[in-house]
Amino acid sequence: MNAGGYHIPVLLSASIDALNVHPDGLYVDATFGGGGHSRELLTRLNQGKLFGFDQDPDAKKNTPEDDRFTLVPQNFRYLKNFLRMYGVREIDGLLADLGVSSHQFDEASRGFSIHGDAPLDMRMSQQGEKSAATIINTAEHGELIRILKRYGEVQGAARIASAICKQREEQPIQQTAELRRLIERFAPVQKRHKLLAQVFQALRIEVNDELTALEELLQQGTELLKPGGRMVVISYHSLEDRMVKYFFRSGNFDGDVKKDFYGNPITPLKVITRSAIQPGEEEMNDNTRARSARMRIAEKI
């Protein structure tokens, strides 16, 4: 399969350059997807090895025919366990391009997109137990408010949660178009797209437990990195970017930099770029999904 048709990799050259690739090193692409980043990384390797992680079964179709590459069909939160199965205890670098791939958005049946109509699914792995429909139709009112506020930063979350609860009493909400029609009335026309995107994002994050998985990836990736090894993370919304920023800076998720007796910061990573790197204007024009991308780089001390 043409990886370009599956997913247009964001910040392609910049992200691989940021890894400071050693030709004989061992690397991880934690979000293999269409394989665009992995293919570029392989061009920088000689005898090196690359492991790609992806829980989406569709990603298997994009596996490059290269003996230096191994696809691990798992969520990246299990990074350490599965690398151990391959005898890997340390790595030279890790790349993660977070969020939903172009393919997942464009594949209508997956239910990620606010456009068209599809079952309310949103599972990145088809093995997941709960779908977006499960949450919409079974979560208590207070729980719906928490999900919408925390993961979507949705204004008017209580009113939207009340409307969902009222609607599902009459009939379960099973399709994306049903949910879209329900939500649209809570925003003027010019703000509907943003509100819908926030609600769908909140549900997707809850369905896939994305923020907890990201915490585990950052912690395990840091443990696995060799001194001087780099971690490069591309995120697409403020919740993810804030987590990455805090962890790179302080080694924890509250951003509180702890210091030793002498006042030196106690953190396993050194931040390479003070501010997040964004795509250039040309890339943002060519790929609309690049517009919200933020890339951060850290190096193991």
C-alpha cells in the first residue's frame, strides 16, 4: 500500500533529523501508521534496527520489506514488555507521532470523523472493549461532563451531557450523524465545527485511554533510552503537548522541577528545543492536519 495515501507524515525530515540518527543504532517508531516516518528513518540506517508499534490492524498493510524493520502490533504503552521479548533493553531513539492518522479519519466506518455518518466506534484497536457508543449510552451524567471538560475542554459540557442523557432515554445514540445533530444546536454556525471536533476528540481520548497510554510511553521510553539518546514527540492538541512539555522539562506530569541539595534539577532528560517546533507554511497548506502539530525534542542525560 502507498503509505502516502494512508497517512501524510507530518514534519517528516525535521522529526528524523531531530533523532540525530546513528547508522547502527536501534530505534522505535511508536506510531507506525502508514510507515512514512519509518521509511525515512530506515534510509538513515546501515546495520541499525527499527521497531514499529501500532495497535491498528490496518497498519500491517504498510510494513516495509526490510530485514532491519520489525512491526509490533501493539499499543505503544506496552513498549518495554514487547521490546524485552525481542531481547531489547535499551534504544538510541524514539519517535511518536500522536493522534489519529489520515487513514483513520478518512475510513468512514471507524467513526473518528465529524463528517458523514458511521457507527460511533473510535477504537484505534478493534480489540478494545468499549466504543464511543458505549460511553455515550452508558456513562452517567457526571462522567460525561468530566470526559467532555477534561479531554475536549468543551464549554457548556453540562448542557451537552444533559441532552445526551435525555436523547438516549428515548433511543440509543449509535451513529456519528445522530450525535452531530444533537450537538450542533449548542453552538452558532461559525463555531459548530470547533465544538464538534472537541466533543469527538474527548470521546476518542476516553475510548482509547490516550493520555494514560502517553504517560506510560514517555516514562518507559525514557527508561529505555541510552544516555545521549533522543525522544521526539509530535502532538496535535494542547492536552498532549502540555504533558510532553512538562515531562521533558521535569520528568513528571505536573511540571514541577525538583532539585537536589545543591540546587541542580533532578530530571532524566535535557530539553533540546525550548519552544515546540511547528510545520512551515508550505507544509500546513499542503496538509491541513499539520496545522495543529507541535514537535518537542529531549535527550537522555
